[in-house]
Amino acid sequence: MANVPADHRSSPWSVFLIFLRLGLTSFGGPVAHLGYFRDEFVTRRRWLSERSYADLVALCQFLPGPASSQVGIALGLSRAGYSGALAAWAGFTLPSAVLLILFALGLTQHSSAIPNGALHGLKVVAVAVVAQAVWGMARNLCHSGGRMLLMLMAAVITLLIPSAWGQVAVIAGAGVVGLLLFNPVPNATHDALAIPIRRRAGMMWLALFLILLVGLPLLAQTLPHQSLALLDAFYRSGSLVFGGGHVVLPLLQAEVVPPQWVSNDVFLAGYGAAQAVPGPLFTFAAFLGAAMNPAPTGWLGGVICLLAIFTPSFLLIFAALPFWQSLRQNTRAQAALAGVNAAVVGLLLAALYQPVWTNAIFTAQDFGLALIALVALMFCKLPPWLVVAGSGAAGWLLSLIV
């Protein structure tokens, strides 16, 4: 276990209960989650200072993976060592994962009980959700002409090469372009993070991350088994998603739809449902695992995919914390990250068209419903779960009228 200073210790059970309450009530996506965490751990509990919290958020946004979950893992680590990291993740993640697995079981085993119009409404609302994410991320990450151009190029290449490895190539190429062309301003000095992990331990965690990233595809090819294929696909997706949350959509779609593990209709319906539950969007992996056609499916499939997609988050947090202070001051690393961030917005823009738009918008009524949902999210600021529920009901009503 990581050594935690005595005045910062908590029991893993208390950490779990704190994060369980957040996992049951934190609606609104990654940005909202970070706000809930700030209120809970900076303002209310005073686990860390405002500046240390900003440092931690910056670290998790720098790394691939779900930023809000990684912040939670790091906070749990700071209070109760490695077991605290696991407790924080479990408390924050399990509520939404359980709900999405139950939805997947209902969708696959009792599909006749769910009206087709309601399922189509869930696919339509996914258009609004992804469009809102593209707009918000583009405003924050593509605020110059060069980054905007890189975003558009990434979107075009992704549409021309619709595969998981094509997307990996786009991300890597964008990092090289950012390194060569962008000149970020060095950040000011920040408080050190009070999480004592030695650099040697960090290097060991990084080595394990890389071994799994390279070894799982080789193992899945050498020993063809569905469980190994799932571990490889979801581990790789969790390892290569910069920007977190919605950006996992195109990677997962490229992994599970072409081999017909999950149909596009089920994929988009589940993605729409994922907006209506609290907690991290990465629990969409639990839905996919439970909805798979080949075994393992159901609860076992959901657990395998959930653990596989989140494992890189643990390994990267443990690996990066000892090096974060020096890494954050490295302008070359910041320049590469600027290019990567622009590219991931392009990936999400491509996903907005294919598969989200092309599999949901067929009629003028579909377009109108998507537009209403987008206005409700962006301008009326309605909670996502309410917009999702309303879109499902509207889809059902439209199916009765039209």
C-alpha cells in the first residue's frame, strides 16, 4: 500500500461510502462531476487545497481516460492508499454500471416490452448529446485556426479510415503535429500533490500499462477466445481515449459493431440511456458487455468490459503522479497534448456523423426532436436524464402518431 500521511488517512470503507453517495447523485457528465468533487473535497471536507485540486484535475485531463473517475481514484489513493483508490472507484462507478447492465438485460431479453419508438427516441437524443459535446470541446480545445484545421483534418481522416487503429494513428499524428507547430505558454508553479508514490513504483505501473497494451492484442490473436478479445478491445479503448466521456464513443463503436458483437441500434440506444444515469460515462462499457451476442454476456460480460476499460485509468494515475510536477512544466509535452486534444474533437465530430447521425435521423420529425433535445441541453440547461427520458417518450408518441 502507498504510504499516506497520518493526518490524511481515512478507512477504505468511509471512502467508499462518500463516493457511493456521489455515484448515486452525480448527474451531468464529466464537467459536472468535477464540480461535485470540488464542493465535496475542497469546500466541504477540505481534503486538499483549491490549487492542489486544480493540479489534480489538470493531470487527469492530460492523461487518456475518464477525467472525473481518475480524479476520484487519485483522491481515494491520497486518503487510504491503493485500497482507497479501489474503494473510490467502486463507489462512484457501481450505481451507473448496475443500472446499465439491467437496461441491457431488459433490452436483449425483453425487447418486446420496450416500444420501438422509445428506443428510436434514445438514438435521436444521442445526436443532441454528442453535438453538445463537440461544441463545448471545440470551444475549449480548438481556439485557434491551426487547432481548428487539425480538428477538421482528424474528422475527415477518421471518416475515410473507419477503424480503431485508424483513430489511434490520427491521435498519434496529431501529437506529432502539435509538437512541431504549437508553442504553449509555460504554466505557473502549483502546489505539489500530497500522494506519496515513489518514481520507481510509478515506472513499474507504467511498464505494466504498456505490457498490457501491447500484449493483450498479441494474446488475443494467439489464443482466440471471446473473453480475451473483449479484454483487448476495451482495455485498448480505455488506454487511447483523450478527453474522456463522449470521446470513447467512436473507439467503442469501431470495436464492437463491425464484428457484430452489438448491433448499431442497440449501441446507440445504450449510449442514449447512459446519459440518463449518474456517474461516469465509461460505464457504457458495462452495458455493451451485458448486451453482447456471443458469450460472455449478461452480468459476466458487463463486469469483464467494465474492469477492462477502467484498468488503464488506475495504471496511468499510479504511474503519472510521481512525475506530474516536472511533466506539467514541460512545454513540449503541452504542445503535443494540444495537438492530441484538437484531434479528439475531430474524432467526436466524425462520430457525430457516423454512426450517431446516420443511424438516428431519417425523417423531419427525427431532426426536429434532435433539435429540441439540443436546445433543452444547451440553452434551457435541463438535466440530461430529463432530456433523455423526454426524448424516449416523444419517440414513442411519434411512433403512434406518424
